[in-house]
Amino acid sequence: MTERHSGPVRTLRTMNSNSGRILFLCTGNFYRSRFAEALFNFEAERRGLGVRAFSRALALEKLDSQDPLSPFTKQVLEKLGIALRYTQERPRAASEEDFQAARALYALKEAEHRPLMREKFPTWESLVEYWHISDLDEAEPEEALPQIAEKISALLASIGSCGESPSR
């Protein structure tokens, strides 16, 4: 039976596979976080881990594209054979409910996302694991997306080593 929590996130070590939800945070929920979400969900399903990811924007108002997903993300997912069904249809803004639903929180770049967390969700700021993967202003997709893939691979390996069993 899964214990119901109203407080902050727990670590993967205490996560029940039936309630495992991973939240990836980014600025616009258009490029990096959506790639992380799709790759994680594809690989977790393939490995039978019973864990699912979702992604949200910390500053959706800064998104200046009418497209629902970055063409760079689409291109790499297609190249990897990952269907778009592994990510949501459109960018979505983070809410308090998203943080409460997540068992683990990851933001794609600390320098970019910690200030947004401090401003918008201060009670959750210290509970996020911050990565250091730059957006297009500082890194090309050929650099950033493989870095995300490495982080996802390590995350999935840690989940698998926690003895998670697939949900049925």
C-alpha cells in the first residue's frame, strides 16, 4: 500500500513503483525537459520499471514559439525511434499540485532554474536536484541532448538498482 504524503518530495529510495512520478523542470517546457520526459518514459517502459515522468515549465510566459515542441527535440526523438506519445502534447506551467504529485524533482540547469524556483515555488527549491545542461543560448542540441541522455541513463540505472518492480 502506498503511503499518502502531503508534504515535499521523497527520494527514489522510498518510492513505491506504483506511485513513481518524476518531474523534469525547465524554463519553457519546450526543448530540454520534454526530451528528458520522452526519453525517460520510453526507457522506463522498455525496462518495465513502473515509473513515469512528466515535465513542466517554470516560466512558460518566456516561451516565444507557437510550436508545441522544439524541432530539435522532435528530430532527435525521431532519430532514436521514440514516439511523441512519450511526452505531453503542449508545454505546461508548473503548479503546486505537480510538485506534490512528484516523487523526485529535476531541473535542467541550476543557474537558470534555481532563481525561478526561489521566486515561484520557494518551499520546493531545496528539494530539486539541479543539473547543469545549458539551453540553446549556450549549447547546441548536439551537446545538450546527449548530456540529458547521460543523466537519464544514470537515473534509470539508480531506479533499477533500488529493486523497483514493474507495476501490473
